[in-house]
Amino acid sequence: MTPEDKYFYLYLLTNPNTTQIGVYQITKKKMAFDLGYSTESISSLLERFINMHKLVKYNEKTRELAVIHWGKYNLNKAGKPVIDCVKKELSEVKDKTLLLEIMNHIPNESISNEFSRYVHDTCDDTSTIGGQKEKEKEKEKENNNADAVVFYQENFGVISPFLVESIGSWEQDLSSETVIEAMKRALAQNKRTWSYIEAILKNWISLNLKTINDVLSHEQNRKGGGQAGKDETSSFGGVELPF
């Protein structure tokens, strides 16, 4: 590994999103923000770790990352608290194929059996009613993704192909609803520029606020701490902007 590879691998093993089972959800934008890299650099590093080092797997759609050898070093002992934690985290994994990569390197039989049971009980979900509902949800999400572009056109004016792509990228990392919320807040401040909207989104990403509920909860917590009177021109309910 190059020094940069070692730095990146250390981040993948120790960032706050890591879990007990070695599969966790994280966006490329979040990685880029934490490490001070561009998203292009993160994509290049992930490509190297997937195809050359063969140490991780990454699902672009679910934004889930699997550290392949995680189980070899972290899942060698089991007790009821560990098993309970493993069961809970397994139920939250969207791409079950990522678990197969880790399962092959787990030395503890009890934990390995939990992985195996969960993978084989759920890998055929797409042929069940539940799997069909999941597909319908994905389709509904795709339809909603056009809403942010339409909202921008109706409230900010002409939109370029580059901007459409940028909005689409943010929708993948957050959601159409969250991007629209950022636009509404920009309008409330009479700031009709994409750079201002993106600054709001970057602040939410930096604070790990991925949904509108996350944002509202964060704002409520700050107000409860005596921040309600803070000047709204420099903050949106406690989310500071770098201006």
C-alpha cells in the first residue's frame, strides 16, 4: 500500500459509521468531507481497494461498505451481548451479498452461523411479497427524484445540465425531500444561488444529518440548549454556514 492507501484504510476501519459486523452505510461525499479529498479521489481510492487490494466491497445504490477481513480480527469471540448486537446490525443491512464476503473470514462458529442464517433466509427476498414492495419503493424514489429539479426550475429559474447532475448527486446521498428543504431555506434568506443551497447541504452532511427529521431534531436540540435566539442569517436552526 502507498501511504495514502494506508491512511484511507485506517479511516475505513475507524470512522464513526463502523459497526460490529463490518458493514456500514457511508456516502462518498461524507468520506471526502472527513478526509479533505474530492469525491473523485474517493472514487479512485475505492476502486483501488475493491479491485487491486480486494479489501472492501461497496454498493453504489445502498451506499454500504463492507470490510472483507473485518470478521477475522473483530468477530473471534461471542457472548449473548455480542450475538444480540450482531443480529440487530444484520437486520439493517440492505445488500445481503456484502455479508457473504465477510462471513467467509469469521473464525467464531456462532457468529458465522448468524451471518449464514440471515444471508440464506433473506437473499431471495426479491421473489417474495416483501421483495416486491422493496422494488416498488425504489421505483417511487426514482420518480420523486425529479421533484428537486422541478422545484429549482419553478423557484430559481433556468437550470443547466451540470446543475441537474449536481442535484441528482445530492439526491442520491440524501433525498429529494432534503434537497428541496435546503432550497426552501435558501429562498427564505433570499439567497437564490446553487452555491448557497449546496453550502447548506454540505453542513448537513458534515453533521451527519441525512433526513429532514435529522435536521429538525438537531435544530430542536440546539434551541433546547439556549440557541433559539441565534442570528438566522448565519445559521439555519443551528446549522452553521461557512460565510
